[in-house]
Amino acid sequence: MAKGYLAFVLHAHLPYVRHPEYDTFLEERWYFEACTETYIPIIKFFNELNRDAVPFKVTISVSPSLLAMMADPLLQDRYQKHLENLIELSEKELERTKHEPHFHWLAGMYRTLFIEAHDIYVHQYQKNLTLAFKDLHHKGCIDLITTSATHGLLPLLAPQPNAVEAQVITGLNYFESVLGFRPSGMWLPECGYFSGLDKILKKEGIRFFIMEGHGLDHATTTPFYGVHAPLFTPSGVAAFGRDQLITKQVWSAEEGFPGHPDYREFYRDIGHELDFHYIQPYIAGDVRTDTGMKYFRITGNAWKEPYNPNHARDRAAEHAAEFLFSRKAHIEAMDDKMENHPIIVAPFDAELFGHWWFEGPQWLNYVIKKAAFEQETIELISLTEYLDQHPVHQKGVPASSTWGYKGYFEGWLNDRTDWIYPQLYECCQRMESLAQRFGKKEIPEITQRALNQCVRELLLAQSSDWPFIINNGTATEYATRRIKDHVGRFHYLANSIVGNDINNEYLSGIEFMDNIFPDVNFKVYLGKGSPIKANS
């Protein structure tokens, strides 16, 4: 019998990036790359494990904004075309490298990967990856949970409770509309918690959430078992804490597995290195971007040696064994000290596996197999299953916290981003006023449509991704423009609603561009329940 549990939690999330006003758009490639390098490889490995009757449980959080991109016909078609372009590029690379045996071999590897991804995406799931996650959930090997609607950082919205409820309720309703069931858990955006949030989650049927470990360490009642058991909040929702020491071994490029020199180098891509005219049809117009075809391994800073997938695969197997050995020792040391068997909660951004760390899905595959067949100390478990088996735990109020820079809110609220929040708060206050004014009487259909679109614009502006990107200086101009565009559209629509001067053509255009959450209901800003249908 196992002495303890290991709970992997993978959080799959991207900001909603969809631009029908352009034939191609650079930032849409964020989604395409994540599908090719993370979501499809994970789906493939999990299907193979299930086919081979390998017992495993993994919790996966899929954000509502990511679900909306997966279900969107425009993005579905664009991603198919993207895959077909990659297949064409890999075939050109086979010809270009025919006199360079090692690179020719790698080009063939990529061609196989792209063809396989295309087959899984187009033929197996009809261009809708939500079907894959739904199928794996119903087979019982993954437990699907979600996060708030557009990943708004809830503690920074806490001064306006209706804004928090709108993020939570809209996200849960959309998840249910796509996948057919209400999730039992929630990944708090950026693992951000504030006192009282558990009451909102409880009201919406959430049994547990994931937070950073120091949020438990600094709870009003110090957890006797630290992060190795959940802490029940006053409302009865369980808080699971991340074990930062063990997760750092996996995500850190400096101190963890992904930095090993046998692994593929993320920053050497042919999209940045080959002749511009040759590569231009496969990048973003005149902007050099990654193609996903990378021929070098990490090695040193100045000189990179060619990538060898066989060596990388062997290294992933070794690192999986090392990880599991350490976790077994960890569990054995804790088991005698605890009334219940200890649990190690290992939450990660899903995009680490495959996108940032190319061998990540392979490593996870090895960990699951080794846990199933090569040891008896640890059982892989979902957080829902753990609570079903162990319903009694310590109580306390977790501390406000995130898993970001320095563990609190500095990564999202600083001198580069402080201009954002007054605008969001003003929009929230105005949305509450509009809901109070129009939510308790019969209104024309066009007014209801405009009010619902105001909520969409506000939700999109609240995404935690925008201040994070601005703070990191990666795509600052784009993130800044997204906030300003959504806030501007919100106020334009609000003015037209109040002035009874709604332009149907303009409204239809905005509904087409920012079409997330078709059943969103502006009455959520009344703060009295969770309406599901927009026409209720």
C-alpha cells in the first residue's frame, strides 16, 4: 500500500488572442505554438498511457479563455493552416539539409511530429481540442478543473466584489457549457488568494483551490503538516499549497532539469537564423518568429552543439527516475509523522512541458510509468480523489499571496503597470451602475447585447497576462494596446447605452472581434447569483 500521494496539477492557460480583422496576426502564434508543442503532445502521451492500461491520475486546469480559443472556428482553421505550413517547411528543410546528415535527420523528426500533430488535430478531434480533454476526463485519467474567466488576478480586483464574482461565475459557466459538467476545483489565477475569496468559490460549488505554499505557512492557524495536507478555509473549501522546493527541480532552467545540456535549446530556431526570403512564408510577415524547428542542444553559452533526440530521451528517463526517487524519500520521511498519508502537490504551467522544455511531456510520461510499475511508495492522485478519501483536515484562513515574483503582487502591480488598475476600477464601478439601472427591467435586445459586450470587454481588459507581459517587457506594446482597446470599447458602448444611441453596425463588429463567452450575462454584476444564459 502506498505511503503517500503525488498530485501533478498542470495549468493550461493563454490570454484570448484572436484577430479576425487581419489575415494573420503575430500573437496568435502563441496559441499555435502551445497546441503543437504542449497540448497535443500531452494529449498523445495520455492517450497512449490510457491505451496501455497504465494507471495514473493528473489534474489539469484549462482556462476558459483557452477553451474559447480551442472552440473558435476561425482559430481552428488558422491553426490547421499553420500546421500545414510547418509540414511544408519541414519538407523544404529535408531538401536543404540533404548533405548534412544530422540536421537532415532532425528535419525528418520535425516533419513526423508536425504530420502527427495534424492527424491528431484534424482527424482525431475535428480541429477541437476541447474534445480531447473531455474524453480523457470521462475516461478517469485526468481531472479537469478551471480558473476564472480571463485569468484576472482576483486579489487586485477584491475592492470590487462583483468584479471577482463576474470572473469566477462567468468562467465556471463557460467551462460547463463547453465540457458539460461543473468542475470541483479551481486554479486561482497566478495562485492569487485573498481572505474571503473562499466564500465566493464555495457558493459556486468549488471544493478546492491551489495556492502558493507561503499562503498556507502564514495562515491564521499554522498548518501542522505544512503543504503536505490541505487546509480547510472557514467556508469549507480546501486550500492545497504548492511544494516550491520540489517544483523548482522541474521548472527552473538554472537549477532544475530543463537546463541540462542534453536538452533542446529553446532560443535557437531556424526562423531567426536562415535566409529571410527562404523563411519568410513561414514566419509572421516581416517579423522573424520561432517556427518550432530547433537543431541545437543547450550546451554552453557561446557554442551550441547539434541536438540529439536519443540522448535527450535517455536523459529525460534518468531525470524521471531521479525525481521519483527524491519524492519517495520525501514521502517516507513524512509518513510516520502524519495521521493521514502525506500529499505532494506539484503545480506547473502546462506550457512548461513541451514549449519551454521540449522533453517535458516525455519526462512526465516516464514519471507516470515509473510510478505505476517501479515502486509502491507513491500513488499518483487527483486532488478531487484525495479529498474524497481524506475529508477531514485542519482549518484556518490562508494568507494573501501569489506564486509570482517575491510571492505577492509586485509582478502585476508596480511602477510600470500602476496605470492599469484605476481604469479597471472605473470600468467596474460603471458596469455595476449599468447593471443596477438596466438589470431589473425589460430592455430592448440591442441594449442587452451592448451590456453583455461591455462585460466581455471588461473581462478581457482584466486579464493578468497584460500587466505580467508589460512588467517583463516582452510584448509590451501589444499588451498595452489590448488594455486600452478593451477599456475604450467598454466606455464607447457604455456611453451609447446611457445615451440610447447604440450603433448596431459598430456593436456587431465588436461582438465579432471580441466574441468570447457567447452566453455572458451582464446581470452577473448585480452580484445576486450566477445566471447561465445571456437572455435570461
